[in-house]
Amino acid sequence: MGSASVQIGLLLVNALAGFFLFAVLLRFVLQAARADFYNPISQFVVKATNPLVVPLRKIIPGIGGLDWAAIVLMILVQILAISLSLIIAGYDLPLASIATWALLGTSGMFLKLYFWGLLIMIIASWLAPQSYNPALLLLRQIMEPVMAPIRKVLPDMGGLDLSPIVLFLVINVFEIVLISMARETGAPGFIIGL
């Protein structure tokens, strides 16, 4: 197989799997944050992920108000995407490492969701502070459970909210740890989320 066909194959696997993984991740986070189910974006996410999440729910029930079937589905899709990418790139399939890489990639996706969500929320607060855009409303509902505990710990700064800075630092620390763990296990560079 030529270099261009390998690149195209990796692009297609990562794009398709990445889009679906993001939808499943959003489903999990929206449910965990108790976000508005009737938001049009929530409705799309639920409809797009139902065909695979609902059958898994029969095997893996939700515990503690969290949709564990969605997490298992994310890990399984990660394993499939990593395996396909390794086959396309012409590598062997180290099965034990693939499971570890899938867990690291799934964890990295959570960090990336919160990193980019926080960045979008900050920019939107400058450009459209009172916006009722459905995406921004969902983003606020997702970010608030993570930022509220930080706000409680920080002293009142007279209208200046430093919790995003603290959250950025925490996310970056966890991302450094994930990337170093991935390097220690010999993870290839095409794992979704890392």
C-alpha cells in the first residue's frame, strides 16, 4: 500500500470514529450534567447514538445516574479504531496495549471536551454574554458542574472569575500525565483523544 493510501485510510478511520466518539462522549456528559434533554443538540446526540447505546444498556446498566454503557461503547469504538488504524498502517496488533491505549484515548477525549468547551465559553462570554444559543446553553450546563467546586474554593475577586484559569491548569496537568503514560506504553500517534 502506498503512503498516500495509508494517510487517506488513517484520515477516514480517525474522522469517522472521532465523530462518533464525540457524539457518545457528549451523550455521557450531557446525561451526567443533567443537561436539557429537549435542546435540539441533545436530541441529535441521543438519536445518533441510540442504535448502539440502547442494546448495550441491556447488558451494562447505569449506575449512580451515569450511563456506563456509553463509556463501554466509547472504549470499544476506540479499540476498533486503533485496530483498524494499526492494520492500515501495517503494524502488528498488540492486544493488551490496544486496550490501554483505548482507555488513555477515551480519558483524553474528556479532557479535550472540557478544554475546548471552556475556551468556547470564555470567548462567548466576551462576544455574546447573554446569548440563548442552544449550543452555548448546553455548554454552560456541561461546564458548570466542573467549575462550581473551583469557584467555591477560590476567594471572591469582586466579579472576576478565576475558575477557568484553574481549570485550564488542571486539564493541562492531566493531559501531560496522559501523554506521558501513552509514550511509556509505546502508543502510536493516531489514537483519537491523545
